[in-house]
Amino acid sequence: MTTVAIEQAKINFLRLIDEVVLGEHIVITRNNIPVAEIVPLPHPRPKPTFGSAKGLIKMAENFDAPIEDFQDYTE
């Protein structure tokens, strides 16, 4: 985390934004008192694409066959 006086933040704003893009947190101070923080935004999750997992999931041939341990419960 970097701490910067508000006067320096005004002068170096674009450089500070470049640092935030790289993951840095910037605290802005006025009279040595923290008054604001610039933090990176979380990256949005991409929307899933319909059919993108096609061929990746396999189902066993006996998937819906009765389970031996549960036969007492199904009768």
C-alpha cells in the first residue's frame, strides 16, 4: 500500500492509476490524515458459453442402476 499526499496525488494522478491497475492500493492523505483510498476493481467473471463443456463430462453406463447398499430402502 502506498500513501500519497493529496497535492502529490493531483500532480501524479495518471501514474497512480497505472499503479492501481497493477494491483497497488493508494491511500490519499490531507494534512497527514488518510481521507481516501484508490483500489483496483475486481475483474468481472466471464459469462459461461452455452455448450462450452460439451464432451468433457462422461456419465457411467450404470448411472441410474440401483445402488446395492440402498435396496433395503427402495422396497
